[in-house]
Amino acid sequence: MTRLLIRSGKDPFTPVVAESTLTQDVFNSNSGNYLFQHSVWKALSTDSAELVSNGTLSERVVPQRGDAQRIDDEFDHFVVPMANAFRADFEPRLSRLADLVEQLSIPVTVVGIGAQAAHGQGIESLAPVSATVKRFVGAVLDRSASIGVRGEFTKAYLLSLGFPDDAVDVIGCPSLFLHGPDFRVDKRVDAITPDSRLALNLTPEVRGIGAFATAQAERHPHLTYIGQDANDLRLLLWGTPFPHVHDPLVPVHLEHPIYQQDRMRLFLDTWTWYDFMATQDFAYGTRFHGNVAALLGGTPALLLAHDSRTLELAEYHRMPYTLMPELSADLRAEDLYASTDLTEFNAAMPEGFARYTAFLERNGLEHIWTPGNGRGDFDERLAAATFPPPVHPLIASDGHEIASRLRWLREGMVLDITRHPQAYQLPFEHPPWSGAGSRHARIQAETAEKITAQKGQIDELYARLERLERSSPRGLGRRVAHRVKGWFRRS
């Protein structure tokens, strides 16, 4: 049995409640990460493989002595599905991951990594992270045949850093290969009407997004905004608005009509997400994985591309997109749907899939699409799993959302979430997690250390007192008297 350590927030089967997902950051700040992580998981779930999630601790926590040796001892391969990791705000995590990879002896395969630059900027804008990128990619290529990147922009960036052409394979995002080479998406309705069921995804920081989103919601009463990141989840759970978005037209505030009308959702698992998207007529917005979720649910989607990371993926997969670094209220869903053509996307799927599986094979990873490899127990475990429902706004009319929050608070001390009855239990804890969510455990450990130290000090004081008493005249007299009494008793 081959044991694979997979970079993922969790495995595809374990349900984690919303409060634990947020407090322990199980989805790494964005539920879209699950799409590519769990697609890779499914691909590698052969009869001869055992897969274990690393909880992404390898990058969230500074590696400790012995971590790499433990991985070498317990696993045969470290598989690292990634997204837009070549960017400034991810650099500290990439550096920690490089620290670990440099110490490993087993093969390390990176799947689907990408670079991110703002619209209109080139690879020169990535200079601040290039030293860390070179160290990370160099360490990976010392342990693999090649590195799998999202698109041509990322490949050009790595070639500019001196890496050889034949060591960089363009494979796109593995999320889109979840259903295999024959997957296709077709339109189910001829046109969008005011009553159409629409799924909107958005990036709050994009210029004009507030006016755009508010206008869409006003025109289409059956539109639902699908949130993805930790700020969305925090808003839904606790009513905390985004800390850095001040435009009142962006649906990231309690007062926004989308929130007040219970038209916002966040899915904690890909499978429930796909099921919901399958009920929609059309999905559109700035989030790449928000639109991929729609496509994987069989629903047409249009990406409003606003930066290099989304653009290179859309181009590679021939995914419907329109370049739009700035949005406005004048954009209409009817027109966006009419311009959505899935012909090239469907035609490109078999070739892209073949390139993806060839990359896996080149790096010694067996997959379920090779005849005879089997599918392990993936389908059975997925069928047996029960996942939490999508998260609604706090003010949902039936009171269920408020009740679930109160139950969470009642079941355990919030600061003690690692001991909470619904806490997420990491399957392979390395390094030990000591960040948010373990404050109470740390306090207990620190208290125990103090008590142990104080006990040692007390014992030392008693020993010193005893030595002083023995050496004092009074102590000497007591010992002589004790011995004399012993002589008389014996006589």
C-alpha cells in the first residue's frame, strides 16, 4: 500500500461545522481551495493508495525538528495541490513549505501552482517573491520530474528565473478534471429572464463591484450570492462586516439587501456546493473557483477576469470569460449569458485531461483513470458522508442560524476550540498546531509547566532546610539524644 500525504485543509469526506471551519481556518481562508485539493484526492484514490491530509500545517506552522523525518518514515510521496501561491501575501507560507521540502527525502509533486499579478502587470511585478519562489521550486524539482503549473504566464515566470522548459508542465487547475475526460457543460435555458435562478460570485476589492452586485440583485429576485472566503463566513456566522471594504453597495455588510433578504450562502464542502449549482440557470462573477463549481455542477458560467491568475486559467481551459478589470451597474446578466459559449471549453477537455494525467504519470503517481488501478473506497466513503448545510445569514427567518450559533457557544468555551465537541481533529498533526484555536490548551500547558517548576523549587527548599538543620548545633544535639535513647532501649 502506497501512503500519500496530501496538502489539503481536510479530506473530502470529513464534515466540519462552520464555526470550526472559521476558527481553525480549515479551508485556508477560502472554500475554493477544496475544489482542486479534493479533485486531486479523487484522482489518486486507487486501490493501492492510502491518502492522508496534512491539514496544510506544513505551511501554517514553522517546521519543527523531526517533522521531515516523520514524513519520510510514514509516507511514500508528498503531493502538493496548490493555487496562486506565487504572490506577496503568500510568501511567508511558501517559505515555510520550502523549509520542509528541503529536508524531505521522499518525492514531492506540486500540482497546479500559479503566479498572480494585477491586470496590466507582467512577471517583473513578482520580483519581491522571486527569491522564495526559486528556493521552493528548486527544492521541489530536486524531488520530482517536473512541476505542474496553471498556465503560460506562470511557466514564463519560472523560465525567467532560470528553470528549464522541460521541468515545467502546464496542466491548468486540476479541479476541472474531477469528472474525467468526457465531461461537458451545455446550456439548459435559451435566455436569462428576471425570474432566472442566478448564482453570483465576486471579489469585493474589484473596482465597481458594489454597484454591479447591487444592480444584479435588484433586477433578479432569485439571484443568490455565493461567498467563499473567511470574511464571508465571518459575516454570515457572526455579523462581522469585512474590515477593509467600505463601499456600502458591496454585499459584505449587515445592511446590504442581499444579506437582509437571506440571499447569501457559503458552502462548507464541494459536494453540497455542486448540488446547489446544479439547480441554477447561470453563474457569473470574478471568482475562478466560484465559476468552476458551477461548471462541475453542470451549469454554464462566465468568468469576469480581472487579474493574471484567473485570466491564464480561463485561457488554458478555454473557459468562457470576458476581461473586466472594472465592473459597473450597466452590465446585464442577459447579455453576459448570451455571450457565454461553451463550445471551446467542451472541446478542450479531453486534451487538457490527457496532459494532466500524463503529468501525474511522469511524476510516479498512479491515478484512477488507468485501467486496473481501481477507485479505492472513495465513492463509498463519499456516499456514506453527511455534510453540513450551506451557511445562511445570521438573520435567516426561521431562526435556525441563530440557534446554531448559540448551541456552539453553549457547547464549549470559544477559546478552547481544540477541545470543543465539534472541533476539527487533524489526521496528521505536523508541526503541532499552536495558533488560533489552542489558547486554552496553551494556557493549561503553561500552567502545568509552572506548577512543575514550582514543585521542584519547593522540593529544593525542603532539602536545603534539612541540610541546614542537620549541620546546626540544635540539630546535632537532637541526633545525639536520639542515639542515646536508642542505646538505653537496647540495654
